[in-house]
Amino acid sequence: QVQLVESGGASVQAGGSLNVSCGASEYIASRNCLGWFRQAPGKAHEAVAAISRLTRATYYADSVKGRFTMSQENDDVKVYLHMMTLNPDDTAMYYCAEKNTWSGRTWADVGTYDNWGQGTQVTVS
């Protein structure tokens, strides 16, 4: 199983920005869908965004649309989530996860992802 490792979480002030990343121990092209989820205390996992590693197409939850941007540079194994205009509601543990199938109908379905990272904490004052 490929290891996913998130990094970049931190405590930031409301209105600030933060860039977190997700790296894979081994790049496998068939793992086409890389998603970001977050979990606030006492809450279920919430889909944030997803990217197709093949086409770089993205999807975003309504709650972060226009504020968060997901990207992966060509020839770079790392995937990034750039978060702007952060507010306290964004406070959560942020996880990256992967699966094979890229689909506009299933990108946000937590149960369809089969490999998860350990998470990185984002705290907004």
C-alpha cells in the first residue's frame, strides 16, 4: 500500500492563508483521484476538494469554492491545497485520500476512498 503523508498544517489567524500538501511514497498513475477531507472535533469527515492526477481537473465543496485551490505541478508527486480567507469553521484535521476512479458523482463520497494519510491539523483562530 502506498503511504500518503500530509504536511503544512498550522495555527493561523482568521483571514489568513495556508498551504498544505500531500505526498505519496510511490507514484502510481492508476491512482487517478486524490481527495482532501477534513474532520472537525465531533464531526464526520467532510469532503473538501479532489483532483484528477491525470488531467488535473478539480472539484470543490461549496463551502470552500473560491477560497481553496487544489493543484499538482507537472512531474511533481506532491498535491497541494492552497487555503485562503480562512475562518474558524475551517478548523479541522485535514486528510488526503486516494482511489482509482475519477468521477464527478463520487469525488466527495468518503466511503469510496481506499487509502488515507495520517492527517495534518489546521487551526484557525
